[in-house]
Amino acid sequence: MSTFFTIAVIALVFLIIFQIAKASEYVAVLKGEEKSRKENNKVNGFFMVSFLIMGLIGIYWCNELFYGKTLLAHDPASVQGERVDSMMRLTLVITGFVFIITQVALFWFAYRYQETDKRKPYFFPHNNTMEVIWTVIPAIALTVLVVIGLRNWFSFTGEAPSNALQVEVTGHQFGWTFRYAGNDNKFGKKYYKLIDASNSLGLQWKDSADLNIKDDPDSHDDIVLDATMYVIKDKPVKLLINSRDVVHDVGLTEFRMKQDAVPGTPTTLWFTPKFTTREMQEKLNNPNFEYEISCDQMCGNGHYSMRGVIKVVSQFEFDAWMAGQSPAYYGAYPDKDPSKKPLPAVAAADSSAKKVAMVSSKAK
Amino acid sequence: MSNEAVLHTNVEGAITHDEHHDEHHEHHHHETFITKYVFSQDHKMIAKQFLITGMVWAVLGGLMSVLFRLQLGYPDSHFPFLENILGKWWVQNGQITAQAYYALVTTHGTVLVFFVLTAGLSGTFANFLIPLQVGARDMASPFLNMLSYWFFFSASVVMLSSIFVETGPFSGGWTAYPPLSALKDASPGSGTGMDLWLIAMALFVVSSLLGGLNYIVTILNLRTKGMSMTRLPLTIWSLFFTAVLGVLSFPVLLSGFILLIFDRNFGTSFYLSDIYISGVGALPNEGGNAILFQHLFWFLGHPEVYIILLPAMGMVSEILSVNSRKPIFGYMAMVGSLFAIAILAFLVWAHHMFVTGLNPFLGSIFVLLTLLIAVPSAIKVFNWLTTLWRGNIRFTPAMMFAIGFVSLFISGGLTGIWLGNSALDIHLHDTMFIVAHFHIVMGVASMFGMFAGIYHWYPKMYGRYLNNTLGYIHFWITMVGAYLIFWPMHYEGLAGMPRRYYSYSAWESFKQFGGLNQFISTVAMIVFSVQILFLLNFFYSIWKGRKVTTQNPYGSNTLEWTAPIRPGHGNWPGEIPEVHRWAYDYAKDGREFIPQTTPVDPNEANH
């Protein structure tokens, strides 16, 4: 019922506006076109300059309201992010300056030069000096921005430092799978046709004659995880990005980084986290804070729910966490899992590593 | 009625299309309803067909945005009445479903970009203005021109029908990136919905090519005596470059679509490789590259932005000059910057792909070329500002929208400098920042250009005026609303909020904008309803508007105002007028305006 009333009210408002507009046109015709045009002109000229003033106030107010909710309000969480933010601030100053000048000129001219009988418009078809000035000045400003931008771009997209922690990220509808190289620091080979319920990435765990695939021992110690990945504070991390189905995008808002996940075409990105998750929670005074991975490329009806989490921890915490992980291989082949033998947990991890290393050296 | 009498007393019957003594009419066949209004070959009628079809799409596309904004603004509210109207596929428990949300977002984008702002804007005004402003009786090939409309119409029908198929319309975003768009198992919308989407788009490309070739040929070959290229109004220049852009880039899009059709239906692997779909298993396709489609798509996709924007720029230049009562400042610079934009439009497509794993060196070239576009854009803005300076401005509704266009073009153009710089784009790519950017600079600004054009040339189209008061209401609410919707949206982007999200409630980083989203959605609804008011004004005025009583109501120089108030097929009774000067002799030598048809006085100053 309320819907019906809302629609009725809207229709009524329309009707009233329409009637007023019609009436005002009759009045205009009776008054004479010349006169009513001048009146309209005055009103709209005034509105133009009011719009300018209210608009500038509105921009200030909007900034007051929302600046604190943006990422610019706190320190970026990566070394790269600092450069993004400082570049963004410079760009804001330059474009903001041009914005104010041109908008003020536009609405002020509109107001100032509204039609009067007193003024003769000025015949001013061109002026080469002026045109050269406003070709050259933007060109110079843009050159500055391009130089800064490209320096950052090459630094962001350049090779990751050799000590970087490598993590493989694979997107799928609708979630993220992470892979660590394990103790041998080598990612084993994988092939997408091997993917099944126990092998979500298709790691090459055994010979497969019909696919012409050989067992890759490097893959036996690879650690595969869903939803949450761990990285180390102040240590560069390089993501090797894949997709299992459609194009996704690893969006790392807090780190100011982003890279598509393309099926069949691996991509990379790297960054250096500056604060642990816990430090950020304290900084932002938000105990629920997490570094979230958002999918930033339309990937299907569950796109909005494709969430991952990056835990940034200290080296010590990371090592302790890593020690508790067991290779995905043992999930598929529990009988080969050395930790199933009665041994203390930490020792088990160590010995399993040795065993895997031995196995892999034998295989070669 | 006395009111009617008031409105129409001043009508002079002197100059109407009823003058039958002209030679052109004599050998013209008798027109039936079908040949005059349906399968018309008159460019003016075809223009109106494009316009009205575009309006229908604008209403549908706008309504779609209202629906998905309802979800974004009021994620916790229930609207049971929508369920009754739209059905369970779209609305469940009074809430828009995720599949419906993505279908709406996708269709909104496709429809607004192609059907409204390409066909509705450039289709309308290229058809209407080119013959009238260059001094031609019609297009070079009126028949192809008619076909162009009917291909667009059939594209519209197919696109519309895709909304009603069981698995829903295509819902993978208007850019239709494969593999999502190629695999019906990846998204239900990529089934029949995508088939129809592709057919509709292919028909649309045909329509656009037929139209574009016609526009180019007409502008190059059918200019009247004395109308050299440098005497053309800027509208024609902009429509010319628009047509060139379309003719050179739409075929590339079609080729991309054809490969996609092969991948979808014939088992090829142009875009597909290494894909495992949950619930289906591994696909046999290997060796393709999904990024190839993005290159083909954006090779059209970026020029498309200018296909949308250039006609608006041209019309705004003309309207600003006429209503400032002074010449456009820097005519040659305006033509040159249009040319520069048209060339650069082909060289910047990969700036949509900075985060696809593009080679960084290649990326750097695209940064350079992208930011280079800011230079001709800046020239245009400064020239428009100088055109207003020391003018004698008449605020007709068309002029208001033209000024609004410049304001929006500045606002949206400047954020382009942020996004064109790849290092910043990494951060802002696919966030609400980019949604704000392109809606302001391409969507709303071009809409403003279109409104300006409609208000300005309505008297020429229908021989009647639109209601001015409604025009002013329309302008101010739309102008204020556009800024209220899209300005704060930049802040959402600066918080990293991704676009095309059905719901942000599960995200710790993005859920702080609930109130703002509600505000934006509410304003969007108000702005949408004001557009309905404009449509009422439009259709009411076709039959009931104040009649145009003078041939040249704005005191304008261009040729269309030398034609009768309601020009017949053939535009001018008798001879086509001869042109002696450029289109912008306003305020020259103390004369208010000097039409292009006025011979140059030997004593006249040289500009």
C-alpha cells in the first residue's frame, strides 16, 4: 500500500511541476519572449555562481566527511604504498589546482558575462600566444607526472628482490588457494588436468602416461592452503598469480597493489609489507582488521564474495606457523606421511623435511 | 482553448514546407505512412528514430541502474512489490538477487555505452545535422542510412529479448572478458544470454559501420558550394572524426567477437587455456590467451569513449558559441585537437590493461600516450572558457547543458590523469574511483552533450520549442544530482572499494560506506525521475509545444537555420544555399551575427 502511495505522490508532484511549467510558458509568451528570456537569464546566471560557491563548499564538506574513511587517512601498509600515496598527493595538488581555476572561470564567466543590452560581445576568434601557453603548460605538468609515474611503475613492476618470500596465489570461483614451496624452496610442476578433489591445483604427484605427465618430486613438499596466507613483516613477498577458471584479480588494497589472475598465463607482483596485522589492528583501533584480498575483476555471480586474507606476522611467528603446516601431498597419500608415525610434532616436521629432501634427491 | 491561442497566435505561415513549387518535390514520390515514418530514407526522420529508440534504451538502462543502486544503497531492505513485477529470478524475498544484480550491471553498461550514447547520440545528431549543416539534400546513401537504423533496431530487439531468457541476460560485465563470457558453466548468463548479446552486438556493429561510412562520404563529398572543410561547423568536424573512429575500430571488435563465438561454439581455443571449472572438470582447451580478447576489445573500447564524447564536444562548441554570441575561440586549434584526440584514441587502449600482466615497457608507452591526450583536452577546455569570456551569454536550456558539459568534462577528465598513470592505476583500477571517473567524463558529460543538442535543435526537428521551465528544472537537478552521485564515489574508490560488488557487508575494508551508498542511491532515483520529466516534456512538446515562428530563432550562422521551419525531404525548397564564410562570424564588425550564406563584404575585417 505504501508503495502505491509513493507512486501516487510522485505522479502528483510530476503533474504539479508540469502544470507550473506550462503556466510559466504562457506567462512568458504574454510578457513577450524578449523580456522573459532576460528574466530567465538573470535567475540562471545567479544559479551558476551559486552552484560554484555551494559546490566548492560541498567539496570541502564531502572531504571532511569521507577523507577519514579512505586509505589516505592512515599509513600505507607497504613500502610501495608510500610511493603510491605520495604520487597520489602530488597528482591531487596539480589536478586540484587546475580543477579550481577552470571551474571558477567557467561559472564566473557564465555569471559575469550573462546577456545585457549594454555589452557588445567581443569578437575574439583566436590568439596564438594564448593557445601556445595552454598547450605548453599542461604538457610540462604532464611530463612531470609521467616521469614520477614511470619511475614508480618500473620499480613496482621490476624484478622482486632475490630474498623475497614466494607464494603462489591461484584464483578460482569463488576463492583463493595459496601454495608455499615447502622446504626445498621449489614449486613443483602442476598441470590443470590433474586437478581433483584432493589436488586442488593439479600438482604432479605421480606419473600419468595418458597425459604424458611425470611425477615431480618438487611438488611433494608443497604446502597448499585456502583462504588465508601468511607473509613476513619487512620482507618482500612475491606473488606468482594463476587462475584456475576465469580471469580474477588479486586486489591488495592496503598494500596498494593489484594484478590480474589469468588462466594459462601466470603473472606476478611483489610488495614489502610494513606492519603486521596486529600492529594495524592497534593503529586503526579495529580488532577485526584484516589485510583482505578482494577479487577486482568481474568473475561471475559470486564475485563479491571472493575474499582472501593475508596475515602479516613477524619472522618468528611465521616460522612457527610454517612448522605446523603439512604438505598437501600427504593429504592425498596419508600412508606416505611420516608424521603419522608416533613422533613429537616439531620433530616430525623436521624429519619429514629431511625425508622429502632425500626422496627428491633420489628421484633425480 | 485560450491558452493554445496565446501560444500560437504569432505563427506566420510564410515559411513552411508546404511550398510545393520547388523542383525537388516535384519528382518526389508520394509518401505513405510507412515510407515517411517507418522505412523512411529521410535523414531527419532516421535521426528521430535513432533518438527515440535511444531514449527508450536510456529509460530501460537508467531503470536498471536504479534497481542495482537499490541493492547497493538498501542492502537490508525488502521490496516485495518488485518481486511481483519482476519475478523470482530477479527478486527473491524482496531483494535483488546476485545474478540479477550482475545481469543489471552488465546490461546497463552495454546499453548505455552502445545503444544510448553511440546510436542515440552520434546516430541521432550525425543523421540530423550532417546534411543540414553541410548543405546536402540527404545522406550520400539514404538507403544505407535506413538500413543502419534497422540494423540498430534489430540489435535492440535481440538485446531486449536476452533479458527474458531462462538463464538470464549476459552478466559478465559489459566488457565481456572471456573465459567468463565464453563458458556457460562459469556463469549462467554466459549461456543463451551471451549468444543473444553477441548477436545483438554484431548487428549493432553492422549498423554503426553503415552509418559511419555514410557520414564520412556525405561530409567529404556532399558539401554545398563554398563549404570548404575549414568552414564546417565544429559539430560536423566532431561527427566526422567520430565516424572515422567507428569505421576503423568497430571491425576489430567484431573480429574479437567472432573469435569468441568460435571459442563458445566450435571448440577453438583462442582465448581459453588451462581451465578447470568446479563441478564440470578440466576443459580440453589449451594454448589460448584470455588477454588477446582484451586487446581486441579495448582497441574498440577506447576509441568508443571518444565516439561517445566527440559528438558532444562538437555540439557543445557550437552551442557555446551561438549562445555567447561570439565566435568559438581557436577554431583551428579545436579542429586540431579533435584530430589529435582521434589519432591518440587508437594508441592508448592498453591503459585499460595495466594490471593484466602487461609488459611493463609496453605499459610505459601507453602511460605516455594516455597522458598526452590530456593536452588536446586541455586546449579544448581553455578554448571553451575563452569563448565564454566577454560574451553576451543567453542561458537557453541548451546553453546550460553545454556549460554543464564543460564542468563535468573538467571534473572527469582530471581524474583521467590519475588513472592514466599506471603506478596509480594499479591501486585505483576496478575500484569505485574509476566508476566515478568514467561516469562523469563519458557518461554524464556525453548525456549533457546530448541534452544540449536536443534542446538546441528541437525547434529544427519538430518546429516547436521544448518547455523552458522544465528544461531549467531538468538541468539543475541533473547537474546537482550528477555531482552528488559521483563526487563522493571517488572517496569510496580511494578506500579501495572494488566495483561490481553485489554486497560489501562481508568486507572489513569496504563496509564503512553504507550511509553514503544509501545517499547515492536516493539521489540516483531522484535524478532518474527528473529524466522522466524531460521525456514528458519531449513528447508533449512534439504536439503541444510552442510553435517556432522564425526561421532562425537563435540568430545562428549555420545552414540548418536557412532551411524552412519544418523542412521537407530534401531540406531546402529550391537551390541549396551557397556558403561564403565560416560558421562563427558572431559579433563581427558590430553585427550580431553573419550567416554563412552572406557574401563577404570587401570592406569586412579579416580574422
